[in-house]
Amino acid sequence: MLLNLKQILAPAKQRGFAVGAFNVTESTMFRAVVEQAEELKAPVIIQVSPNEFEFCDREQYLYFVERLQHSPNPFVLHYDHGKTYEGCVRAVQAGFTSVMFDGSHLSYEENVRAVRRVTEMAHAASVSVEGEIGSIGETDNFEAGTVKDMIYSTPEDARQFWEDTGVDALAVSIGTVHGLMPRGYVPVLQLQRLREIAAAVDVPLVLHGGSCTPAQEVAEACRSGISKVNVSSEFKNAYYQSIKDFVLADPIKVSPTLVAKDAVQQVRRVVCEKLNLFGAVGMAGDYRAPARERPTGEALPAVD
Ligand code: 13P
């Protein structure tokens, strides 16, 4: 069953769990995440960032849409960290049921203007929109680097942004960082800040940078207002480490069915761990398929 973000996050917000959102690029990882979610009967968001979107061709997303639509398990296909209006239109045209416009690098006014434009276009196709207020930190080098560009969200800004844009989900910055952590760096979540933001808005909140963050703090965040947690680097790292170990140990065996066999299990292990942590296991029963076919993005304006 293919839903939008609003539909998949409503039961999560109501019942106090979070839906896992996993960034996949290609079909092996896609299958590993989807099959693990189905086995655990957990709602899951499959998301694709702009670079990943450009890396694959349109036919791949026809397959993603078809596979998710025919599953009894609830899924969303979400375009993550869109940086342009045109990118968001292309995702809607490719069958995505949700898009994020990340205007965190813009001024408040520019961010609002851009998100409103995307929201108008996306809502006309029953596609949901995620925005971001504040700025989630980035690592510049995971071995010896530092964390940069973190601007914490405030309850006042979150409320104003939500009212000004009408977004369906709001990413907030409370101390997580995108990517693998620099050596010795442990993210500390500002849970009191999160509770104050959650009290100020009536929209599901999103935690980016779900990799390598202390498990108990993430679990507490899911009970304190976070309804969606994004995870990417941690399971990709597990996948590629496994492939590297296999190839170094046995460079002659080049069959993908052998090389990727354990790597797929590593992805499933991380996904299973996270879904348990977020309280999402077994929650698929809370969802019903939408009553009517959603409109497609085919009538949208042409973009380059
Ligand atoms: P991580 O790579 O830190 O898990 O972050 C993923 C993310 O937030 C994608 O939007």
C-alpha cells in the first residue's frame, strides 16, 4: 500500500511511535529494506535524495511504485532534501507520494516562499510535503572532522513556519548530525527543546541524521514528539563494509549473489534494530489503503 507522509505519520503521532525513513539508491538495498519492513509488519518510508534520484532512471521508480503499491504493508515513496522546485516536480511526475523541500540554507522568508510554492504544486496531486526549520549538522570528514552548520530549531520558529507554509511534516534540528560521526563525537539530543517544539505545533516532527545517535535518546525522542526518523549512513556503511570484507577475502568470487549475500543481511539487521527502537514493529495493522486512486503528477508543468 502506497500512502503519503500525512497518511503514514498520523497513526504514529497519535500512538507515540516513529516511522523509519531509509535512503535507498538501488534495487538490492530497496528490496532489503522493503522485505524487512514487511516481515516486521512495520510502516516504512523509502526515500531518495536528489543525487540518488539523478543516479537512477525513471523506470527504476516505476518498479519502486509498483512494488510498494502491491504490498499489504504501508509505505511512502519520498523525495528527500529537494533543493529546487523543478526537482520536486520531477519526483511527483515519477510517482513519489511525498517530497521534502529543504530550504534550511535560505533566509526564513525565502524558505517559506519556496516551500509554499512546492506545497501548492504537491498538494494538487495529493502528494505531501516536508519542510525544515533550523539546520541539521553535517560532518565534514568522519575520521578526523568536525560538525558544522548546526542551527537549533526554536518552538517559536517552528510554529511560525508551520503556520506560514502548511507543511505536512516538519524537520527540526535538536542535536543530530547527518552522516557517520567524526571520531569521538557523540551527538547529544536536546529533548527538552523537542518537547517544547512538539507542544507548540500540531504537525508530525522529523528527526534527520538517525545514524550513530545513542539509541536510548532516539527512543526517547520518538516518545516525545518525533514521528519520522531518517536513517541512511549506518546501513549503507554496514552494506559496503560487508562487500569490502568479502571482496578482500575472496577476490575471485565475483558473483553478485555471493558478494552481496551478507551485505543484504547487514542492511536488514540495521533496519530491524531501528524499527524496534522507533516502536514501529507490528504497527502496520493500523493502516487502511486510501479509498481512491491518487492523482498522478502527469498534469504538472513541464520542467527541464
Ligand atoms: P544519516 O546518514 O545520518 O542517517 O542521515 C540520514 C538523513 O537524515 C537523510 O535525510
